[in-house]
Amino acid sequence: MTPAGPEVLGLVVAGMAVFVGSVLQGAVGFGLALVAAPVLFMIDPRLVPGPLTFAALALILLTAWRDRQAVDFRGFGWGLFGRLPGTVLGAAILAVLPPERLAVPLGVLVLLAVGISASGVHLTPSPRTLFGAGFLSGFMGTTSSIGGPPLAMVYQHAPGRQMRGTLSSYFLVGSLMSLFAIGAVGRFGAAEFGWGLALVPGAVAGFALSNRITPWIDRGYTRPAVLFVSAFAGIGILLRQLW
């Protein structure tokens, strides 16, 4: 017998977490999953990664359209080129290992990247770094729904609108790839689709509020925001394992 899904109250709380995360991602360019994923995982582990990734598509579409004129299409292409093998590897590992087993190495990897960047190392959006960031993003997005930090670290010195537009365009295609891969290994079916639909209103409402915050972020606070959110992501992944 298939276990029942999350209760209505659980979905309401999950929707609130998606709303908060969507405000963050709509303003900075990423961050929905790092806020929402731990909450959704505690409510029902089946809400991650499939339903959360599906709900994020609404936010990604809106953000990509808003900042479409600032997209770095060269970086977008190299990031996607790296995302494909990363997604395949993530799906293969997810088919044989539970997500909890990957929490510690993923969290440590994100924190290491933040430490290197904060030390003064300047990551330029070259084909090599974009491919590597895309690979890590695909792997992390498929296994944990948190795929933003690797690519965001590469674009941390770019104007806020360019980073948001490029990351959102990348996430749009990348999330579809991850959903297909998750579905192929039996982790995204009709039930997960329904739970994802229930989370979409929170994503749309969060985007609407983020429009009031982006002008402030674009006044020179993009890099501090990226470092802070990325560090929070790494810590969040580790805390999820502890809980």
C-alpha cells in the first residue's frame, strides 16, 4: 500500500516556506530550495526533490522573463553543457542511495566554495568554470533540489540583473532535465505532480514581493548576497542531515 501524502496543514506550511524562498530567489537569483527544501523534507521527504523542483518552475519562468534582456547566453550554454552529465550522475546515484547519504559531502563542497571566494579568489565565467559549475549544479539540483550555489559563485561579480536572468534561464532548462531524470528513476509521478501544483501559489506570490527588493540588491549588494546565501545553503544541507 502506498503511504498517504502530506496533510493539508503540512502543504500550507510547505507553501509558506516556498513563498519565503521565492522572495529570496526572485531578488538574488537563487535560494528557493535552500530555504524550502529542509522544511519540506521535515514535512514529508517525498516533497523533495520532485514537487519542489516542479513548483520552482513557476518562479523561474517569471524571473527569466523579467530579466530576459540581461541574459549571458554564452554562459547559459556552457552551464547547460555541464549540467547534462551532472544530472545523469545525480539521477544514477539517487536511484541507489537516499538523499541523506549525500548531505554532508554536498554541504562541505558549498562551504568550501564560499571560503575560496571570500578569500579573494576571483572566479571568471570562462567555459571551463561554467562547465564545472554546471556539472555541480546539475548533480546537486537532482539529488537535493539545491543547485544554485555553484553557478551563482561564478557570476557573483556580475550585475544583479544579469545574474538573475542567466541563472533563471539556466534553471528553466536544467529543472526540466532534473524532473525528467527524477521521473525516470520513479521519484516523480502523479502524486508528486499534485503536491508540486499545491506549492505553485507560494512561488508566484514570492516572486511578486521580490520585485520590491531587486532595486536594493542591484545597488552593489549582489556579491555579498551571493556569498551569504551560498554559505546558508551549505549550512542548511548539513543541518538537514543532523535533523
